[in-house]
Amino acid sequence: MLAEEVIRALAQELYQARKTRVQVRHFSRRFPAMTIDDGYAIQRAWVELEKADGRSIRGRKIGLTSRAMQQASQIDEPDFAPLMDDMFFEQGGDIAIDNFIAPRVEVELAFILARPLEGPDVTLSDVLLATDYVVPALEIIDARIEQFDRDSQAMRKVFDTISDFAANAGIVLGDRRVKADALDLRWVGAMLFKNGVIEETGLAAGVLNHPAAGVAWLANKIAAYGESLLAGDVVLAGSFTRPVSAVSGDTLHADYGPLGTISFRFA
């Protein structure tokens, strides 16, 4: 485990990188013995810095839910991070590109909880019963830590990604609310367009066979840290498309069929 003063210093680097939009180099390169637990410790220390600025946690995100992404990251489970209140953006308008460094967009479902979920024995059925409603969502991911090292071009490790809020930077929620038991969520599909051109398609079953399975995993995972999911939390269940990069002027549009659409433009 990294020393506490190192954890605080690395959290400060990420806090500043988010503000200045200047990337930092891989923590795992500087600290080769870094572990997943170190990544989460840095993440928690960063949250405390955000809270000191008046920020609050509105929910959680789950990442690395697909088997392909887990294999690429050399792990066998997803990761998670908080959703801070200033990461939420309205759909249908412009989102300032200056909020981000290198934004990419993913297609997800968001679970809004009516009741708390406390592990370690939460099941998929528990998640469905505790959910107030489900809405389509787009996640904007970003890299405060370089995705590829500037010199070696080595890809960052999962410890870096976890430290970096699991790459989370923004959330755009749709308007069409559905009850979690109103349809088979595995078969929810979406098409993601950039500037009118279809870039990605996917089914929510790509998230651990059922998106609610990720929420159950999260509730059980954070129980080890003495934490739980709260009533009113927004939980991003995990992407079922590959991320699509974007620059200023790009319009992103996701069509979820019966669940409606989400659109916005980076400006």
C-alpha cells in the first residue's frame, strides 16, 4: 500500500488536472508496486478535495463491465467511481468542451434508486425492487491521467484509471423513465451517432449479461469500505458500446428506440 502522504499528493495532482485540464503521467509508472487498493484510496482522497470545494456525490458509476475490456485491463471484475454533482449536464443543448481534456462518449443505462442497497448480499432482484426507474444515459469519459504515456506510448494501467475516477467526467440523462420490471433490460439497444453518422450500436446485455447485475456487484463491493448505495442515487450501470471520441463542434445523438433519444453538442 502506498504511504498516506503519497496518496494525498497523487489525489491533489488529479484534482489540479481536472481544474487546469493538463494531464499528468501514469502513477503506475512512478510507483510500479501500486495496487488496485491504492487506486481506490487515491480516488477517495480526491473526493474529499472535491467535497471541500462544496461538491457532493450524486451517485456512482460502474466501468470495465465488458469481458473484452476486463481482459484488456488484466482484471476480472469491473471498477467504480463516484458521480459528483457538477458532472451532470442537460441534454439537448451545448456542453462546453473546455470542461474536458480528451472527451469520449459511451452509451449506458442509469438506475435511479428509490431505496438504499447495502451489501454484501445484494442480488439482481434486490436491485430491481429498489429501483425507482431506469433512464438512458450517455457518459462522458475523460483522461486526467494520460491514456498513453507521452514517451513510451505505453497504455495506462487499471490502477491509473481507478485513481482517475474510473475515467468519469460527465453524465447526460435522458427523459424517458421506465420501471425496472417494465421490460427485459437485457434487450435495451441503442445506436450512437456522431454528426449524423452511426458510430456504435449495442445491447445492454453486454453489461454483465444484465445491467442490474452491475449495480448488485457495486453494492456488494463498496460494502467492504463501509459504504452503501443510497435512496436517490444515480447509478450508471456500465457502457454497452465502445467509447466514441469527440471534439468541439461534434454533435452526439443516441437513439434508444422505445426509450427515447439523447442529444447534445460539444461547443
